[in-house]
Amino acid sequence: MCAAAADAFGTRSAFSPGETVGDYVIEERLGAGGFGEVFLATELALKRQVALKFVRPEFAADHDFVRRFAREASTMATVEHPNIVPIYRHGQVRGRHFLSMRYVPGGSLADLLAARQLPLEDILDVLGGVAAGLDHCHARGIVHRDLKPANVLIDPHDGRGLLADFGIALTDDFSTITVAGSRIGTPVYMAPETLMGEPATPASDRWALAAMAYRIATGALPRGPSQPPGTAPVPLSAHNHRFGPDVDRVMLRALSVDRSRRHPSARAFVSELREALERPVHPKPPRRSATRRMWSVGGAALVLMPAMVYGVASLVDRGPACHTSYTGACLKADAGDYDCKGGDGDGPNYIAGAVRVVGRDDFGLDGDGDGVAC
């Protein structure tokens, strides 16, 4: 991308491909975010490719931010872990503060998930690596505060998950860096307490890790963008019946609004989730009361059968549109929605009433109403 291109914030890119900036030659711009731009560059002395993150120039006037940035970059440069993208150095060139870090060409977890839906079990090793990296940093007083699939890079050689973007989104006193009224983090992956203005802690990172697992498992987020921070997530089993109560228990604990109820470490969460996924899921036995209702409904259906047959026959005789309505009504009884999906006239109303006789409530179904009604 050339220097004339504008980023999402309406400002032009600072450097052009081929331009020498300090000890580096810019190759291309990889992206831009709230705190700066990232470039692929070649380090001249060592002839190696690196990722260069430049802090946006407007933040240079915030002396507290610059001091904190330099301190945290120095801290991260000393952290070595196989699941953390290493920071090589930090400095200042042309009035811009920057970080130099390892360039990982394999793409991110977000790229992987965008390409195809992957079972949660297939991503557990990646999440386990991320958890190990998080725990390593938490033990050293470092919080990520912007954990999300885009900040988990995939090593192209062995498929490891690598934590990235620690260079700005961290602090060793668990306070919150605020610049120009903005808070660090991606809202849909921010823990409830952080959204409500409390300082980020290791427990906040662990909530974000669980939110990532939830997204991988269901394709949905545990909390929608417009929902209040304290909204409880829908259990995984409501999205997919192959997840049993053990998985629900682990996930609901990890996503608890009360941070004291969450797992004591990121690895403890992933380990418990792995164990829960390995346990067989047994279908629920029918409840006794539900069985009695089924017999009762069955008897009523026998009594009503002649009338129902007559009603259905008359609907079929009225033409293809009504026949389509009847077929649509009988395909599936979704919770609270028994109307036909096609046709017009009196057909949908009549069939809706018939489906309600043998609908979700009468069978004592729970979950998301997957019971076939006809």
C-alpha cells in the first residue's frame, strides 16, 4: 500500500514501500489500528524481515503515554516464550515511537476462522498455547487487554498460536491507559468489568480467551455489541446439542460477570474445557410428566383425527399455495413460532392451531425447540 493511501482513521500512511526509515527499509504496510500503523520491513544490519509498529504521531504529545509505552516495551522485550511474538527493540525515528518485532507470515486466527468453520476441538491446541503465553505474562505483571482472534498469529511451520500486540496493550500495574478518551480493547472481547470502567486484570484476559473459544464453538459472541456488559451468555448447548452440560459449566464459569468466579489461570480453563469436551454427551431421558402429556395429546389427537384430516384435505383441495403452507408448518416447530412459512388465506392460521396441539410445550421440549412437530 502506498503512502498516499488513507487508513481507517482518515490519515495518510506515514511511509512508502522502498523508503529507508532509520535502520529499516519499508516493504509494505500491513495494517493500521487505533494506536498506530504496522509495516513489513527489512532490518538492514541483520537482513531479516520484521514487523514495525509505529505509534500514531498525535500520541507523542502525551508524555505519560510515551513514558508508559517505553517502559512496557522494555518489559516485553525481556519476555521470552514460544507462544509470544518477540519484541526485538523499541525506539524513536523521525519523531515516531516504534516497536520492532518478529514478522509472522502465517496469518491470524481471525484469518483461519474466516476461511472455514473449525470445530472447537481442532483449535484447542492453539488456545492452549495462547493460554500458556498469557499465564507467562500474567506471572510477570503484564496484561494484554486486547486479546482477540486477530491478535493470535499462527506459526506457519508448526501451527502454534502466538500472542501478538503486547507492545502497547499491556501494563504492569493493571491500570488503564487512556489516550484521547479511548480505552484499549475490542468491545466484544472486553470483560464486563473493563467495559464498566474498572481496571483490566489477568482475569479480564481470561474472559477474552473464553469469549474467543465461545466464538469458535458457536460462530456467535457471548455478548452482542448492543447488550449490557453484565449480560449472561447463552449456553453452548443451546447453539449445538453436541455440547453437554459439562462444557456449559466450564464456559459459563469462564465467562462469569464476577471475575472472582473465573478460572485461576488461562491454562486451567483450557484444560478443564478439553476434559469436558472429551466426555460423552448422553441424551436427556424423557421426563415422566412429559411422557404423560404425550399420551394425553396422543389420545386427543385420535379423537380429533377425523376433523384434522378433513381440514387438511380441504386445504389441499384449495390449491398449491395452501399445500405449501401446510408443508411449511409441519417441517419444524420452532420455539414460539408455529406459523406457516408460505401460502396465504386461512391456511396458515388453521395449520398453526393444529401444530400448537403437538408443539414444543406439549412435548415438554427444552433447549432451542428442535422438536419436529408433525
